[in-house]
Amino acid sequence: MANPHNRLQEQAREEQVRMIRLRLRADLTAYRLGHTPLTREEALDLIERARVEILELFPGKEEVFDLVLRPRFLRILNERALAEWGRTDSVN
């Protein structure tokens, strides 16, 4: 019979790995939005790809993505749009 304590430790490690992957993906997306040459469409596609990847790690957490990460990404994109592309290209 498997030790329940070992299984809990394994689940905790798996959760930690998923959280690290989420942070890395979110940080990489934020960096690319702020520092790499992208059109507005490419930037929005990057956000969508990050969403898909993150939801693969945490299925059913669409609302959390939309409440936490999407606003972060759009804020970065809007700050860049205001600084580089002109006010008319900012997104909401």
C-alpha cells in the first residue's frame, strides 16, 4: 500500500513545478511584450498563446487568468503603445 504522506509530498512537488512554470511563462510573456519588437496583433497573439499554455497547467482557471494576468499583460502593452506606437493603438 502506498504511503499517503509520500503521495501528498509528490502532489506538492508537482504543484510547485506547475507554479514555477506559470511564473516563468508569465514573466517571459511580460518581458517580450515590453522589450521585443512586436506588432499589436503579434502582441495579442502572444498573450493568447500564454493563456493557452497557462490553462494547460491549471485547467478551469480561465477567470483567474482574466482577472490577474490578462490585465498585467494589457497594461504592459498599453504602456508600450503609448510610448512607441501612439495613443490610437492602445488596447483594453
